[in-house]
Amino acid sequence: MDTLSDDSLLEIFDYCRLDFIIHWHPYWDWHTLVHVCRRWRQLIFASPRRLELHLLCTSRTPVRRTLDCWPSFPLVIN
């Protein structure tokens, strides 16, 4: 994966996002990708608009604990 450029990785992440939204759920699970490696985490966090990152908050989300560990993203309250 180190041989792929950042732009190529973003294209792949964007494709994954679209595929997830179309086939699975309206909010894609980008959280898994940020735990793969530091490079992916930094790249994803640097591209919140392109990847349409949101934090999904439900009645079961521990919001106070959760918000402290993430950068600023739009919230989706469900």
C-alpha cells in the first residue's frame, strides 16, 4: 500500500464509501479504515468533505466520550 499515492488511496476510499452507501447503509463505516495505519488515518481525517465524513449519534452513542477522540466533523443525530 505504500506504493499508492494519496490521490489513488482517496479514490479507493471514495469508491468504498459510494459502494457502502448504495448497498448497505446511508452512513458509511469509515471508522474501520482509520484504524488500519497512521497514513490512512491522516489521509482520511485530512479529507472530511471529499469523503463526506460524519459522526452518527444515536440514543446509544456515548456522545461525551466519543466526541473527545474525533476531529471536528458534522454530526448526524438519529
